[in-house]
Amino acid sequence: MYLDKIYLLQFKNYEEADISFSDKINVIVGENGSGKTNLLDAIYYLCLSKSAFQNLDNFNIFHEKEFFLIKGNIIENEKKHEITCSLQRGKKKILLVNKVPYEKMTEHIGRFPCILISPNDTELITDGSENRRKFFDGLISQTDSKYLEQLMIYSWALKQRNSTLKLFAEKKTFDPSWLESYNQKILEIGKFLAEKRQEIIFRFIPIFEKYYQILSRDQEKVNVFYETEALKDDFEQIFANNLEKDLFLQRTNKGIHKDDYKFVLGNFPINKFGSQGQQKSFVIALKLAQFTLSKELKNHSPILLLDDIFDKLDDKRMKKLLEIVSGNHFGQVFITDARSDRALSFFGENVHIFQVRKGKIL
């Protein structure tokens, strides 16, 4: 699977651009602020119907314009799929594949998988558990549509339960029957989601360990542990016993929305004891494992986006990474860089280079 061409109209700092790509290595070159990352984000948006960097869709519209449009052709098993995504201020986002809209926007997730490696990925290590859950939920959701559907129902039930707890506090009243249907969904769906997370982590870890060993030249051992209470035999009782605390804090304090993934270097948490180089290698290995497992489960290679990797890794780790992604296991790759000579020195003629200057492709 690969992106053959993309057309941008009033997306971020691109007033208009029409670009055709190689099905192998594409390097986007330009100064900081020129639009390199924005081009990668347009590709990400086309594949996942959302920006990788901006939560509010309106902020992706070109300065003072009223709409944006992204259109691209993705080739899958020699068949062309035309994807069109547009947004007008104050209106609902439109997403079409071969000119046909989805019944649900979530049906697009995982159809054209895409993996992004960016400088902000170290937040997976340094920030709270929510980012780590999003990472693994994203991996599973791109490969299992039922998981995504159930995760959305769980999120809805959790939101409704929390709203009811706040209502009890405001009205100074309590009726347990108001919580029963939400409790049931949180318990039943939560167990299903936790089992899926457990299942995927067993498949994920060996792939992740392999990539880390390559990047670090076999210098350290790493691991990932999935932490959840939802699979305990007595979790239903644990959940019920926490009601008094839930009422006091006006939010649900037990459930898979509190799960975490423990990242370990040797026998210690990497966020406290890992160097910058070790942490960068760790998150890149996470993303490469995400790519490989997605490929195994979907039977085709996701599009791989590498943002600003040359300035974020030392030479040895960067060389190892480029050796990995240039192999036959990986399909289409996009790399951003401030200079063209670094890509040329490694890939030689087997690379297509695009020069970006102030939102224009030269």
C-alpha cells in the first residue's frame, strides 16, 4: 500500500499543492517552519481522518480561509482508492473514499494504516498514563474495528456515569439505580477491552524487544508491562467498594481508563533511569513494533512517516534506524529533514527529494 499523490487546498500553511510520490523513500527538505511536518500531517490526516498534532480541526485551515481540502490516491494491491477529506468552518467534516461517504467516520480508522514517528514521542515515557493508553488503543483500533467500537461505547458510559456522580453532588441526592446501566457497561466492556490489550501486548513485546536491541546494539534489556485491575477475579467487588470514593470525588476511579503500561529498562522505569538516547531508542522501537504488528494483522505495510529524525538521534542510532526502514520489510517511507545531503549520503539515488519553502513544493 502506498500514497501515489496528494492535493492540498488551504491546509495549514499550504495554500495549494499537488504532489506525486515515490512508492519507496521520500524525503521532504526545508527550513524549520517551511511546512515539512505539515505535509506529513496531511498524509496522516488522509489516513486517519484527524491531525497528529492539532486536536481542533478548524486550526488546520489556512490563515483566514473558510475551508480546507485534502485529496489523495492510495494504491492497494494495484487498486486505486481516491480519498477526499474537507472541512468548512462551522460545518461537519466530510470524508469520502471513491466518492462514497462512510456511515460512521470510525469505519475509516485502520483501512489505510499509517505510523508517525516524531520528536514528541518521548511524551509516551515522560507524560502520564493517558498517552500510553492512547498509543496502544491506537494500535489495536487500526487493526480491530470491534475494539474501537467498544472503546467508544465504554468512553460514553464513563462520561455519563461521571456526569451522574456530579449531578448527585449538585442536587445533594443519591439513587444507585441511576448508575446501574453505566456500571454494567463499564464492567463488561472493560473486561473485553482489557483482554484485548493483554492479548496484543503478548504479541507486541517480542517485536519491540528485537527493534530496541538493533537500535541499541544489544546493550540493554527492555520490557513493557500492562497494568490493569479489570482482569482480577474480584474486580466487580473492587469497583462496587469504590462507590463512596467516586461519590466524593465525582468521578469514576476504577476501570480500564486507569490502566497503564510500565516501560522498563533493565529492572528500572526508563522515565527515571534512562538517558535521552535510551528513551529515544525506546519510543522508536515502540513505533517500529507498532508498524510491524499492524502489517502482520492487516496483511499490508502501513505508510511510515519519520519527522525530524536526523537532529534527534546520534549518528549510530540514526544509521541503524535508516538501515531498518530502507529494508524490504518496510514499504513507503516519508522523512523530513533540514538538509538533503544526509538522505543522499545514505540512500543515494534510491530516494525522491522534495524541497519545501514557505508552504510551496519546489
